[in-house]
Amino acid sequence: MDKAQILTEALPYIKKYIGKIVVVKYGGNAMLSQELKETIVSDIVLLNMVGVKVVLVHGGGPDINALLNKIGKESKFIDGLRYTDDEDIDYIQMVLCGKTNKELVSLIGKSGAKAVGISGLDGTLATATKLEKYGNVGEVTKVDPTIIHDLLDKNYIPVVSSIAFSKEGSLNVNADLFASKLSIILKAEHFMLLTDVKGVMRDKDDESTLIKEIKVSQVPGLVKEGVISGGMIPKVDCCTLAVRNGVKQTTIQKGTLKHSILLELLSDEGSGTLFY
């Protein structure tokens, strides 16, 4: 009966999202556990199989750090962004477009769906301008979603790494912002940002103080109060940007919570903080 109740509850949400685009940004500590990777992939495959058009955008901080440590190169951050010199961009592109991307594509294949791994370079999906202060780091200025639509129309799951095209060469782009701008251009029904915390909490150390819903007009007040602070500010900015530009709903939720994707999309309870 419990299982029947779960399926009954999920049905109206499945109807809501059939044929709609959902953009999931995946990264951080949720990438450190093989079990969690497989859970996230299984959620995405299930959504794909019931007719939801999922686009998976990923970072790869842990894999990048591991490689740079291995070759004895120290990671440098400015304002929370990874400084990327001429040597770093080669390593970062190799990790994001290679190891991290293809591992996710392979896991999706093993779970029974079809995925294609691409980056912002492919089909000039994402064009960026260079932010000189951070080296070979860019800000996305143009998105051409043709390649994404082509893949979705053929029922592939696009797995996208956040490397962008520029006339000066490849640029590393913050994956949260990359995913936010992609969700806007794709007119996504939902943009989901998986992170290391449950969402926006009134007390960052107490998950019971989770704020379940935030209207984007409330964000400046919550920043002023200090409720939204530190590393949460740029993540909230990504969600606010998406909502203000036509994405129906966005969420910040805990990527290390098993099945948080399904809980958010297919249940009454939801998961994390919803922005609208």
C-alpha cells in the first residue's frame, strides 16, 4: 500500500513534466561517492523513461583537484572562482570533457538510457567572454541550444561540461551560472541546483530551519538579514536569474541526499528550497 501511495502521489507530477525540459546541475561532494553518483543517474534515467527531457550539467571540482594535486600544482581561487592559467585550462578541459563527462555518460548507459557527452564547445553551444582577473575563465554571453534540442528530440540525455568557446580559446565557466543560463535559453520547466547543503536555512547549521519556498523579490531582504550569505549568495543569484528570465521554478537542494531529484519533482513534500 505504501508503494501504491507513492506511485499515486507521483502521477500528477509525471503528467506535469512529460515533454518538459528539466536542467539539473550536478557537482561538489555528491561526486565523491560512487553510490551517490549511481543514485543520481538512476533518478535521471527514470525521469527520461517517463518522458521528461533532462539536461545534466556538471562541474568537476573534486576530479580537477585530484589531478592538479597529482602533478604537484596548487589550486588558486579568487572570489570563490578557480584561477585558470594557460596550463590549467588544458588540464581542466581534459578532466571535465574527458574523465568526468564520460564517466557520467557511461553510468547512464549502464542504467538503460542513452546519453551523449558534450561541452559548450560543441556546436558552439556556449560562447563566453574572458574575465581577465581569473585567467582563462569566462562569462557566458551567448547560448545556441540547437545541439541540445537535437539530442533531446532523439531521446538522448545531454551531459554537458562547463567549458565554453571563445575566439581566444577554451574558457572555464562556473558550472552553476552555465547551467542557469542554459536553463533560460531552453525555457526549462525546472532548474535544479544540487549542492552540499539542504537549501537556504535561517540557521545554516540547523537543517530544521530550512526555508522551503522563497519568492525572488524576498531575496535582497534575506541577504540583508544575513540569512543568505557567503557561498550561498552566488547560488541564489543563479536561481533568481533563471526565474526572472522565464524558468518556471528553480531549487537549491542537497545532492548528497538520496533520490533528492525524485523527491523534488515527483512528490508533495519536495526537497530543498524552491524559488519562484
